[in-house]
Amino acid sequence: MSIGQDFRAGPGLWLEAVTTYGKQTLSPRLVIGDRVCASHHVHIAAANYIEIGNDCLFGSRVLITDHSHGRYSSFHDSPDLPPALRPLDGGHRVVIGRNVWLGDGVVVMPDVNIGEGSIIGANSVVTEDIPPFTAAAGAPAYVRKRFDFSTQEWTKAGRS
């Protein structure tokens, strides 16, 4: 775990680098840049790799995770097994660029890149990459606006 200079957080911060889970041995990396500010009850859980760029701002009750309890893609874990006993599916990454703002209640799921200068609206669930200099919202989150550097304005984006 690496935390940059001037990191600030409200009460209830939960930074987690999961090295063992059941019979699993993991080698997580959690890298937090400089001047990151996390509000109340932020939970960042790394079983593989999470990187947070400089100057990010996170609202309250944000969850950022690079893993899930069980595998649900090519190999599936049985729903008969309690979730807490399923092996972590931890080979994923999350990268959040610099100057990103995550509103209150945002959830960032595994295998997501959020580009620099982006804004994620409150209570959004980020399940796919968000390009730089965009504003996204929803569950799942999708890009709603893009910053136009030539006009210095946010412009509406069509839903893809």
C-alpha cells in the first residue's frame, strides 16, 4: 500500500489490501496519489491492483473494488456456496486518473479505468471505462457530457 502526500479522509475510511482470503494468497497493490481527499465511509478494497491519481476527490460512501466474492465469467462458482466462502475473483485492475471527482455513493467495479478530469455523479455504478474529461452518471454509469477544451464548456454526449 502506498499513500501519497497530503492524503485526507473522513471518519470510517476502510483501506484494504487483501493478502489472504480463505486458502488464497494474494499480492495486492493499492497506490494512492498526492492530495487525494476521501469523505466519510469510503471503502477501497484491493485484491490485485488499484491506482488512484493525484488530486482526486471522493464523496461519502464510495466503494472502489478490484474483485468480487466468486467468479461469474468463464468459470462460475456455485450459488449454493455462501458468498463469504467463495474464492475472490481478484485478477482485475482499477485505475482512476488524476483530478477525478466521485460523488456520494459511487461504486467502482473491477476492470474499470476512469480517465483524468472525469466526474462520476452521485449513486452511480461504474462497470465500464469512462473516458477522460467526461461526466458520467447512472447505474450503470454512462457518459452524459464531455468537456470541450476549444469552447471551455461541457457539452451533452449522446448515449452510446
